[in-house]
Amino acid sequence: MTAETELRLGVNIDHVATVRNARGGNYPDPLRAAKLAEEAGADGITAHLREDRRHISDADIEGLMDSLGVPLNFEMAATAEMQQIALRHRPHAVCIVPEKREERTTEGGLEVAREENRLAHFIAPLRDAGCRVSIFIAADNRQVEAAHRIGAQVIELHTGAYCDAHAEGREEDRDRELACLREMSAYAHSLGLEVHAGHGLTYDTVTPVAAFPELRELNIGHFIIGEAIFRGLVPAIAEMRRLMDAARGPRQRSAV
Ligand code: PXP
């Protein structure tokens, strides 16, 4: 597979930190998980430094920046504090996500269209510092176009609605969400944006998304870390990787 057609797997290690923080000590260490994920074939590590520091800490980001051999995708809200942290570390990529204190996880995509001006100014210094800027959005053409206009290089499509519909057995909704994701993946690519996707993906839901020919990266966390309890982190990642590769298939690999 060439760089233009490969599908990278970013492993999100936030929930290793969630388990650590449940006891307040240093175990299990997210950095150790990140290195193991790297050995298991992860192409990158994703970590979300939330405003309330509920899982990943500032020290985790520092440790990841110091010792990771693969790129770090730093997820952050569009706040001045996070911008400063990102500019200090200059990770390979930053993914701008919406953040609400009361939510359990990142529930929706960023409303780029509503905040276009502010976000354009917000991401400019990050781009200038050499970070690839990704915007986490719903599969909606207004958001794709706004992300393109503000100068983002990458969009990450929120797959949560598709995964929820699958988990709840709402087949029509699932198929509609998937069609929407597929259409927006092609549309964003046609505008010159690199397309990523993630949120809520599992072994059951990854295949049709991984088959989008324009897709370059999936970021997957909660399911992989959960599955690691049952089969270990390395086999859990290896199985996700296998499903992603199988979804591309020989025809897809040469399609773009
Ligand atoms: N991508 C983004 C932008 C996210 O915010 C998250 C969740 O932190 C993920 C991917 C991974 O989602 P999950 O943990 O449900 O696999």
C-alpha cells in the first residue's frame, strides 16, 4: 500500500488513564500502553487532554512527546490554555474537538460553521508551528466546507451516530448514517482535505467505514482498551488492524 492509499490506525489511550485515575496512583501507565500499542502496529497514538483532566494529564502528554516513536495526535478543545500547551509541545497533529464538562465523552462534532472566524484565527498558529490541524465534525456538508474554509488540513468524521444506531439495532438509521459518512468522506477528499474517522468503532462496525477509499486514518480507543481486558492489548489491536486491512481489499487499495 502506498502512503496515498494506506489506512492508519491511531490508538486512543485515554481510558488507560481513566483506570489509573480511578485509584489516583500511577498504574496502569498510559505511556506503557502507548509503547505496547506501537509495538502492536499502531501507526499513531491519540490522547485527549480534557479541560477537567479527567483522564490524560499534562504529565502524560509530556511523557508521550518525549518517548513515542510514532506520531501523537493531540485532541483538544479550542481554548487558549490548550493552544498554549499544543504550541509548547508541537505534536504531529492536533484534533480540535468540542468539549462540555457534563458530557461523558465527545458527544458531537464541532460546530465549525457557527464559529468560522474564531476557529480560523485559533488554528493558524498551530499550523504555523507545523502541526497538522484536524477538525472533528459530524458528517454534514456545511461543516466540511467550513473546515476547508478555515484552513484545516484534515477532518475527522464523527462515527458515533452510526455506531449507536448499530448498537441499538436501528438498522435504517445505521445505514443512513453510514451513507452520509461515505458521501462526506468523498466530498471532503474532493476539496483536498485528508479524511479521518472515529468514535465508538468496534470490531462489528469498523469494516464498512474502513472500506471508504478516501479514508486515511481511524482513531479508536474505548473499544480497544475494553477488549484488551479480555484478550490483551496487543491481540486486541492486531484484530482491529486485521479487520481494517481486510476491509480495504485488493481493489480498494489501488482505487485512489
Ligand atoms: N476521535 C475523536 C476526535 C475522539 O474525541 C474520540 C474519543 O475521545 C475518538 C476518536 C475515539 O473514540 P472511542 O474511544 O469511542 O473509540
